[in-house]
Amino acid sequence: MNTKDTPSLPDREQRFEEIMVGCADECENLSAFEVYLIEARHTPFAAT
């Protein structure tokens, strides 16, 4: 699944599982969330 599609998953647990798939430890979990937040965020306006 594409990272940008993850916010459309209706269940929070499903989103977490999709983000953390293949993570072995806490450091990898945090890195996966960082990548998700960077790639999936949508700003309502362009920053200047």
C-alpha cells in the first residue's frame, strides 16, 4: 500500500499495522512513523 493511502484506512489499528509492517524494534517503529508523517501529511496551503 502507498503511504499516502494509509490515512484513508478507517481503523486506527489497521493504520498502525500498515505503518509498522516489517519493523523489528522500537527504533524502527519510530523511523516508520517519521517517514509516514513526512510523506502523508497534507498542508492546506503552500508555505513561503
